[in-house]
Amino acid sequence: MSLRRLGGTGGLILLAVALTGCFLIQASPNPGNLDNKLLGVSCPTASSCTAVGDYNNGGAVQQTLVETWDGTTWSVVPSPSPGPGISFLNGVSCVSTDFCAAVGTVIEMWDGTTWSVVPGGGAGAVTCLSKHFCVAVGGTTVEMWDGKTWSMVPNPTPGGSELEGGLNGVSCVSTSFCVAVGEVVDPAAHGTSTPLVEMWDGTTWSAVGSPGAGTFTELSAVSCISTSSCTAAGRYSNFGPWKTQILSWDGTTWSVVPSPNGSPTGNNQLSGISCVSNNSCTAVGDFQDPSSVPHTLAETFNGTTWSVVPAADSSPSDTNVLNGVACPPAGSGTCTAVGFSQPGGNGPTHTLILHDMPIQ
């Protein structure tokens, strides 16, 4: 193990570097002078990434934020923020440098030159296979893109109208196989929650039974590489601190997979996941230290075991949170994780982007 000096928005810090690699901070712009956050990222190649979120430049209203990576630098790209109210983007999916879909309070599309608002409802996550097929989910809503329009698609209401919760993440491997994940919350049972998994067969969305490790279980994201290999990430609790939660699909059954935690006593959660093969997945989120300060959390899967890998904070005393991660196709590069930092745990937030660097 060695120590490496890193640059970041909070100054210079020292990070213990394990032999397996680590997530290092990349410089990223902050257009707002109050708050800047990145919530989702997509990387169709190692030299092309798009991250989305929101910023506030003093008008007390959030605006959409889009930043792109060209292999060297992160830059802000103009994006519309329609209406006088809050506008933000939760997730993004790019199939090439000239086609992306981003969702949040609105749906926006990228044609290689311009981001434009297109008719459609708000959503929390999106995945695209081509310019002619995308799926967006959020709450109890599923929308699908056919190359021309976004359309609502019927899907099961989780637990009936008396329960709460919904869908937070989605992944597709073909036009006839998609998986969406989230949670079902029962207000009448102290807000207990169970995993929600829905699957698309090309015609219909159906709810699929899935286990949970705790009385409270929430799934935030999912990544599929085939119809027989999907991995979902989130968190669970048994009336105590939150712990990381990972579920795996083998083509027939969902099962709980052991996953480590950044803190044995504080809260832990996984918010994003990206898999490129059966033996290569990366999940990110955050954990709290004994003083309840959140720190970045990154974990990788080698085909057998999930392990925590070093991930840089902007500063040890700052709040540091990772919301999403994207890994280009196998063999084409390393992973990019996005989120935000907050100096001293209060005040303006700043964009936070980490890049997975193997040890030379």
C-alpha cells in the first residue's frame, strides 16, 4: 500500500492506495454559486461521458446541469430549464456521442449538438439501447421511447394504492428484456419497505418476487448484462443503521449477495451500479463515520466477492456523496462516478467526479 497526493475541490488530501486501484477526483466545473450536484452519468466510451444534475446560481431555483467529458476535460453544456419552477435531471443514458436521453422534472434529448426538451413526464432513471428504444422509470410510472415519442406503459402498482414507494432504477439488454427496481413502503407498518422488482418481456411489465435482508429494504439502481445476469444495489435496515444491499438475478431467481460496508456502525448505502461482465461490477454510494459525516463509498465485484475500494473525498471534513456510476463496455476503459461534496457539511454544494484509476 502507498500514499498518493490528490488534487480536489477541497484542496490536497492523502489517500491510501490499494493494489487493486482507486477512485481519484477529476476537476469538474460548478456553474452555480450556491449549489451544484450531479445525480447520474453515462459513458458510451472511455473518452465520452455525460453527467447530469442541477445547480442554483442565486435565484433560489434549481436549474438543469449537464457536463460532458471528452477524454481530457469536463465542460458544462447548455441545457434547457423550462418554466419558472425547479428543474433538475436525475439520470442520463447515452448510446453514442450524438444521442442521449436525460430525465428528471422533464425529459431532454441530445442530438450531438443541442439538448432539447421533448414531451413526456418526469422520471428518476433512464436507459437506452439505441436511438429508437429507451425506457424511463420513476415512482409508479414507466415511459418508453420508440424513436419518435415517449409513451406511458402500464405497469403493476406496487402493493396497491394504499402503499407507497416506486421505481428508482432501470436496465435493459434488449427490447424484450428490461428490469426496473425500487421499493414498496407500507405506512401502516411503521413505514417498513420491501424490494420492488419489475421485468419487461417485450409486451408486459410484471412484478417479480425478490428477497430483502432487512425490515426496510430499498433498491436504488440495477445493471443487466444479459437475461440471466442482473445486479441491483441499494440499502437495508433492521431498525438500526442502514447497510449496503445487493441482489443478483441468475435468470430464474433473485438472491441476496453479501456486500461490505464502509462503516460498521454508521449508515451505508449504494446509489448507483454498473456491470460490464459477469465478473466486473462497480457500485457507489456513501457511508457515515462516527461523527455522521458522509464519505464516498465504492465497491467492486470480481465474479466471486464484493470488496470496498479506495475512493477519494474532496476533504475528510466535507460531506461527500456519490449518486451514480458508469463503466464503458468491457475493455474500453475504467469507471466514472458522480455526486457532490459540501464543505464542512453545510453551505454550497460542489460537483464531485471520481475516475477509477488502476495502479501502474
